[in-house]
Amino acid sequence: MPKLFRPLLIASGVLLTGAAIVAPAGADPAAESQVTLTVARGEAGAPVEREVALSCQPRGGTHPDVDAACEALAAVDGDFDALRAQESPRMCTKIWDPVTVTATGQWNGRPVDYTRTFGNSCEREGASAVLRF
């Protein structure tokens, strides 16, 4: 009878050793930089008019200009409040037609939860490549 259990014992040991070596999925959350961006008319942030995904690590998503958006976020280490207006030949009117942008997700493994209301769509799009969607 002991000879019957020996192969099972060895197989169990091999399986347990293999499980200890394999890293769990998402073991390096610091590398993840993915956010969902939304825009809505008004100051409430709902109903959502448009939603895009932006992934900078790895690059991808449905954002219309992933490279420019990721470069802008990298320049401020993912701090949406620090995004600066890009120089643009376009001038925006001061007509109050508010739009609210949200960003949720992760930047280098840190949570992102950003909400900002702009005076109108022109101001939002002029604020940063990240918000041009």
C-alpha cells in the first residue's frame, strides 16, 4: 500500500512547488495605466454622451489619439489636475454650455478618480490631448 501512495505524494509535491513558482496574474500592478474617460453635457456628469478607453501600459484603447494622450499623462505622472492647456490656434467662446469629464482607472497602479466641469466643449478639447475625444 505505501508504494501506491508514493507516486501521489511526489506528484502533489511537484504541483505545489509549481504553484509557488508561478506569479499570480497582475503581479506587477505598477505597470498598469488604464483609464476610462467619459464626457457628459451639464455639470452632473450624466447621462454620459461619450466614453473611451485609454491604455498607456500597454498602449491601446478606443481613444482617438492614444499616443498624444499617453504622452500628456506621462508628462504629469498621471495627475489629471496637472494637465495644462496645449497651445492651440483655436479660440473658445465664453458661452456657458458646461460639459463634465470623468476619468477612472489606474495610473502606474495608483487609482485615478477625476471629475472636472469645463465651460464648454471647446475649453475641454483645448485643455489637453487626453480630453480630446
